[in-house]
Amino acid sequence: MVTPCPLCHLNLDGMQTQAASQHNTSINLPILHLPQLLGLAMGLEPNLLGLQRNLISPSSILAKIATE
């Protein structure tokens, strides 16, 4: 999921674990902020975009990009 809003990104990324625990499930949906997605599209390194700071790991997205 991609959001242009910094507060939305913070809430969707940060509250996902709590929301999942309310329903005894795992969501594990990577949330990207729009500038992160644009940076990836331009070929920038994930560390330069702060992806390591996302609470839900975007590794599944990065793996798909690496194989293409």
C-alpha cells in the first residue's frame, strides 16, 4: 500500500500489529510513503529512502523489484 500522507503512513505502518492482534491474525502489509515508491522507481537504494525504518518490513516488495 502506498500513501502520500505522512500521518497516514505512520498510522498504517505503526498500528498494523495492534489491528492484527484484535482479530488474531497477521496482516504484514508493507506500507510505503509515496516518495519511497518514487525513489525505488528511479533506482535509488532502499537505505537512502529510509525503508529500513518502516515498521513492517518492505522486503517482499524489494524481492519482487530485484527479480525484475
